[in-house]
Amino acid sequence: MPGENVPAKGQEPVPALGTLMVDTQERVGEFRGEWCGLWSLRPVTGGTEWTVAPEDARPASAEQRLRAKTARANARSRGEVL
């Protein structure tokens, strides 16, 4: 739908689903959606989602994305993540 992810004036752009984001506590999580002005992130190795204000999140760096993908692969090999 055109204009679906266009932010209102003064708001952060909404990332695509699955984008790896980092919050102010340096936790890396997959972007899962927006609800009531907050973004929902989920750990890449599975677990409980948490919410973060858009201004307190940023896209993960290349190093952080690589570490997150490695952690997920390791968790899968241990049978912790399907």
C-alpha cells in the first residue's frame, strides 16, 4: 500500500519487518512491528519481545548483524531455535 511506512512529520521512519535494530542498552533485536508509537523488538535467538521508543533505537552495525546471525546459527545447532 503506498505511503504505508511513511513517517509523520518529526517521527522516525518505520523499518522493514525483520530489520536488526539496537536499543540504548545495546540489545540487538529483530524489528517486529509498531504499536501505540513504540517499536517491538525480539531477540534473534528467540525469547520475549520488548518495546522501545523509536528515538531510542538504531539499525545494527555490520559487526552487530554478524554477531546476531552467528548467535542465531549457534542456537539453532543446539536445538534452542527452530
